[in-house]
Amino acid sequence: MPKRQLKLGFILHGVGPGWDDWRHPDALVDASTNFGFYKRQAQTAERGKLDYLFVADSVSINARSSPHYLNRFEPLTILSAVAAVTEHIGLVGTATVSYTEPFNLARQFASLDHISGGRAGWNVVTSWLEGSAANYGKEEHLAHDVRYRLAEEYLDVVKGLWDSWEDDALVRDKATGQFLDPDKLHELNHKGEFLKVKGPLNISRGPQGQPVIFQAGSSEDGRNFAARHAEAIFTHQDDLAQAQAFYADVKARARGFGRDPDKLAIVPGARPVIGSTEAEAETKYAELAGLGNLENALRALGRSFNDHNFSVYDPDGPFPREVAAEGFKSNQSASERILALADQGLTLGEIARRVGTPRGGWVGTPEQIADRMQQWLDERGSDGFNLFESLPGQLDVFVDQVVPILQDRGIFRREYPGATFRETLGLDKPVNRYTAQRLARSAA
Amino acid sequence: MPKRQLKLGFILHGVGPGWDDWRHPDALVDASTNFGFYKRQAQTAERGKLDYLFVADSVSINARSSPHYLNRFEPLTILSAVAAVTEHIGLVGTATVSYTEPFNLARQFASLDHISGGRAGWNVVTSWLEGSAANYGKEEHLAHDVRYRLAEEYLDVVKGLWDSWEDDALVRDKATGQFLDPDKLHELNHKGEFLKVKGPLNISRGPQGQPVIFQAGSSEDGRNFAARHAEAIFTHQDDLAQAQAFYADVKARARGFGRDPDKLAIVPGARPVIGSTEAEAETKYAELAGLGNLENALRALGRSFNDHNFSVYDPDGPFPREVAAEGFKSNQSASERILALADQGLTLGEIARRVGTPRGGWVGTPEQIADRMQQWLDERGSDGFNLFESLPGQLDVFVDQVVPILQDRGIFRREYPGATFRETLGLDKPVNRYTAQRLARSAA
């Protein structure tokens, strides 16, 4: 039996995931809106046969926002551009159900799927920053549970629009002049709690049938949503034990919803800092940590608590637990991880620095990074990883030095297995709902 | 003094502008969702030094829709992909103010402007198909005049979001650690009749400051909107006299609004059918006209009258004037042009065929096409043209055989003059509104 294969994604994040990463001597300060930079990273990741590229998102900033949130490409447009200069790698874009018309979203992802020859993926988010509502003329940000109820309905509508064309609806017979088989084009006529959408979509079903569904929330609601609907879940896990608990929980939920748990990939974030020796890796980590300052680390921490201002507290004192409620309103899983550090007795400043420049066991030699990945895979901590580039050049190091080790161990492919992202991930093409009904009727 | 230069755009329209164009022996039946086809056309247009590529749009289809509306790429995604494989040509996408969140639209066009190095243009439309509302959970399509009032406010908001970053807001000084100058990032705080948007936008000002504004309506409201706000207007004009009247009217309105009329390019659509001799061109036109059938021509006609079903009338009888009101509700200028043909005594069938396969004087040799373009330019019928490809291969013919004649006559450039689409069109980069206020204050 072939070994279980790692799923590896790379996060295109411009100036870097940390507040002060742009200050590194080799960093391009305009990376977040530099298409040449995105193109190079995308092509490097594809050279390493990685499964997918991932673009995160948010829809609200202010002058206190971290550089990599402040100014960056919009996901659908940058992934469409990247599609034109890559051939095999999956293209996963984050988009919110709270502030985008489902017809427009379904259409843009279907368009990306056609442009890329079947490589689109949608990371479904519910927008956890409270400031977002005001950019969309809304009075209030929806409560956490209501957002997930909306997400369920929204995803159902989007999938319905993707299915509004059966795969063979376009006849396109020059001899007879028939372009469309009208029986295979369907109105959705959805009327639900939040949405009313008629359809059909004005673009045919893409090569994948439906783009791959990602999810990135780890709260109770987020886990259930992922277990029910997602084909991959992007999560933060600080150590193997925690990761195993999360993995077991989500896979059990998926089974509970009648799904094959192998069709839901769990991919925690990882930010490897790789050196040719342990000492060199530690030097690089110190270089990275040295870029940050406490003020920015405190601001970054505030983001998980509804932009709370942590600079008013003593950084050497305890974490101010009274702000917990703000965290549960906005990003529940991130705030829980932070409160767990407070439980361990870390000071506010220590927590801010730890969250700002995570180590997470990902500092080491190529062998050590490969060992850790294999351990998490073998011991069911994850099905793979969503990789951040910690320092300029580290993606190249990963591709050139870690990927070959994983390949030699038989836990990572040497070639892309097929044309579409679904084939890369080992996922089936979803059967069109109307085609399924037609088949059921003719069998009856 | 250098001669006035033609502005030439090319419309990327997949299977072709006519209902049955896809039946041509050389036509790719999947052209509308074939990225390779779009890439070839885009690169051919760029080889011809054309000013821009143009992508039309609509947001509602049904089983009776024409093949080129039915199934096609979404404009922002396909233009982003095209941006990655071109270097100089402008990229104009159609997007509706009726059914897109202004924050998302401003952001995607700004992202396209960054991706393309300053080549984005937005064709502002108000969505004239009544079926659209139902795809967005709206009960009713807005009335014509209300849509234009919304368009004014919407454009103002989008420009405000594009200006929410001053050009030099990003300091990005590695030595001091200052990434942003917070005084140069601005909230918009717009509260108007239709929209409430806080801002700032989460992407910095693009290389053009603001993407180029196109407009495509020719009604009274549309003309005023264009004269006030647009930098190019895409229109349909059947003959030179009609074109001159339109040209004079719109330029006078622009002058009336205090604008320099030379900063508003008028580009009627043209669908050249080019042959090496007149006889060959006529043969090609006959080939094109022969692809269509009356039933589809009548359906196509219906599109300008709120999807009216014209097949119930005698095609050899007069045009049923009682449907005029439906036309005024949806696409006012198109229905007026059709009623004008009825005034000339054409039968319903003749009108449908004329509208379905327009000649418009654009059937001829490369010399004749160049002559006509020069005449319209010299006699102020237009500032250039928005070109449709009439038959497969005609874009290549235009680029290889007509463009060199225009260049030899000194009315079309041999090279792109600068980096951005604004430079190509001879338009200034708009001064940021906050920078202007700052300059005014410091001068006072």
C-alpha cells in the first residue's frame, strides 16, 4: 500500500506574516503589491510540486494594522494573474460570505476555475474583524453563530449556482446550430433565511465541477462547518498533542456527518526557519525575532481581540483577562490559544512576542523539518501543512532541500498526478445535483 | 503639430458578437471560456499597439440568451489573467454599480491596476437587463434615472476609496521601522442617498492613481454621466452623420461641465470585415451573414426590449411599435436605434437581420477600412474605435494590414508612449483629493 502523502500549501503573503518582517535586509518592501514577486513565489512553489497556493484575506484596515494586512492584492484578481503563469498548482482564495454577493462570488471562482484549467479553491470565511461592517454600509457585524448559519446557506447557494449548468449542457454542434441543451441549464430559485438567488449562473460548470472548499475557523461552529462541508481545513496548532486532539475531533465530526474523513485534509500552518545546521537555523530565528518590537507585537495581539489596545497595560504583568469576551466575539480560536498561554503564566509581553514570532518547533535543519512533518503525518497530527515563508529565500530552501527528503521517504509526490486541483488532492469531481436527479429518475 | 491619433480598443468577446458566429468553420466553440484563446487575442492586439482590451458584461442569462452572453469569463478575473501575459495594453472591464459592493469593486480594480503596472480601466454600467435583480435578492430592477443617480454616487465613493491612500502614504523605511505615514491614510466616511462606506481601502493607490473610467450608455442620462465623469465613451453609431451629431453633443456637454473635451475619447463600435479585394470582403460578409438564422436574430432583438418575444409576429410585417416602452425601460439607446430603422420602413425580419449582422460601412479592403477610420477621425465622428472581431482571424488581418496603413498616415502610434494606460491615452494621473487639500492648505 502506498504511503499516505503530505498535502503542502504555500501562503502568498507579500511582505511576510510578521509585523516587522519587511524590515529584513533581503525583504522587498513592496512585496504585497508586486506581481513579479508573487509570480516568482508561485513558480517556485510549483517547482517544488506543492499542492496549492493560498491567499488569506480581510476586508477592513486602519492605520494601526499590520503591514501585511494593510496593503495587499485582492485574492481573486491576484490568483487569476498567477493562474496565467503557472500550470499545475492549486489556487486557493479567501473570500467572505458576510460582504460579497453570492452570485458574484460563485461566478468569479467559476471563472478562475476555467482560466486555470481546474485549479480553483475557495477558503470560506465569515470575516472576524468587527470594523468590516462599516465598509459595507452595515450597522453591525453579525454574531459568531449567525455568521456560521449564513455561511451554511451561502455555501449551499454557491454550490447550487456552480451546478446550474450540467457538465454537458453546452452542445455546440455547428451542423445543427444547437449551442445549448436548455434542459441542462437550471434556475436555482433559492429563498432562504438570508439569501434569495434565482440563477442560473452566467458561466458554465468549471473543469472541477466545483472548486475545492477550504475552511479556516477552529471554533466549535467552525469545526462543525468544516466537518460538514470543507475538503481542507487550515488551522493553527502549536504542538503535536494539541494537533492530534484537533485532528481526532474534526475527523470524528466528519464521520458523524456521514463523510469519509480522508476527504477532509487537515493542514495546520507552519513557518519553517531552515538552516544547514541547527546553529544556523537558530541564528536565522534570532534574526527574525530581532526584527520585531514589543509595541507592534502588542498591536498584533490586539487584532484577535477586536483591535483591543494592549499598550496601556504593563507588558511585564499578567495578561488582562477581562478582554477575553472581545476575543470570543471576533476570532474565537485565536483568542483561546492566547488565553492558554496566559494560563501557563506567561506575561503579556511574553505572549505578544511568542504570538508575533512563533517557533512552533519549526526551527531546524532540512532533515529536522522533514522529520517533524513526517511525525505529524504518521501520528495523525495533520494531513499536511500550510506553509508561511518566515524569511526571504526560505521558500527556495524548503523546495530545494526539504521537498527532496520528503520525496525520498515516499511521503510526497514527484509529479502532479493529473490536471486539476481535485486530482492533486485525491478528491472526486462532485456529481452535478441535477444530473444526479436525472440518473435517479431514469433508474426508478 | 502632430496629427490627432486614433484610439483603438479590441473587444474580447469569446465566441463572437453575433448569435451564430460560433458556427463559422474556423470558430472555436469554447472560445468564451478558453484562456489560451483570450491570451492569443490579447497578445495579437498588443502586437498591433492597440490602446486597450475591453470586456463587456451582463449579470443575468436564461436559456434564450445568445451564446456570447450565456457563458463567459467574469471581467475582473479574466483581465487579471490577461494582465500577466501582456505588458502595455490597457485592460478595461465592465462592472455594474447595481449589484456589486463598492468596496469590493474599488478594491478589485485597484488590485488589477497594481498587477498590471497601471493598465486598469473600469467601464461603469448600470445593468440594463431586468432579470438581473433576481440574482441578487432584489425585488425590482431600479428605474433608468435612479440607476444613474446611484451610478454618480457609486463612482464618487469608488474614487474616494482609490484616494484613501495618498501616493506617498507608504514610507517603508527599514532603518526607522516606519511602514506607513498614518496622516496619509484616510477614512472616507461616506453617507449618501444609496451608500454608506467608511474606508480606507485595504490596498494602496495604484500606479495610475485611479483606473481609467469608461462609460457605455448613450441615453440622455448616459450622455450626461459620460460628459461629467468618463474618460472614454463606448457607443454604437451606424453612420458618420449620426456619429458626428453624437460626438458634437457629448463634447459640448463635457465643455458645459467645465471639462477639457479632449480628455473624453468617443469610441464607437466597429466590426470590420476585411478582404484583400472588395469582392473578397463581400464574400466574407456573406459568409458571416449566412451563419445566422431569423429565429436567433429575432431573439437577439428581444434583448433590447426586456427579452420581448418577437417570434410571435410576422417577420415580413412591420415592427410592433407597442413594445417600445419595454425598450426604454431597459436599453434606451439600443431601442431608439431599432425604432429608427422601423421609421425607415424596414420589416421586423429585415430589422432583426440588420441588427444581427451589422455592416455599418465596415466591409472592405484594408485601405478602405483605414480610409473610413481616418474620415471619422478627421471629420469628428469619433476619436477612435472599439473593435469587434467579425470572423475568426480578422483581428490578425486588422493588425497586420490596417494598422500599418494608419501608422504610415501618422494617425496611429508605432510604439506605446509610456508605462500606464493613462499615458497611452494621453490622460493625466488624477491628483489625490487629500494631497490636493494639503497643498491648498499649505499655500493658504
